[in-house]
Amino acid sequence: MLETIKARILLRGTKAKTIIDDETFQEALKSVRQQYLDGFENSRPKDSEDRETAYMAIHLLKEVEDRLRTYISNALYEQNKP
């Protein structure tokens, strides 16, 4: 059972690295992030709901990136564990 868990952690890390290293994925993240930043920056003072949506979307993108990087770190740890 431990080998199965280890295999899943390693596979998840490998897949996460493939995604993070993918140029198209990075371009998409950058484009979407910039879209929300532009919307935030160009919003009018009364558009607080739109700014909150942009804020949440930007942070959600970071959470996705962070989660993928965590999968990579977990796999590296598991791979180097004695």
C-alpha cells in the first residue's frame, strides 16, 4: 500500500512538473492574470464588486500554481526519502 501511495505522489509530481513547465500553460496564466489586473486597474471607484472578483481570480491562479509546485516538492521529497 505504501508503494501505491508513493507511486501516486511521484506520478502527480511528474504531471505537475509537465504542466508548470508547459510554455502554453504559463502564457495562459500570464494572460489571464494580466486581464484581471487590467480590469482591476481600470475599474471605476464604484466597481468594488468587479475589483473583488478580480482579486479573488488572481489569488486563485496563484493557488493553482502553488498547489502544482507543492505536488512537485512532495514528489522530490518522496523520491529522495531513504
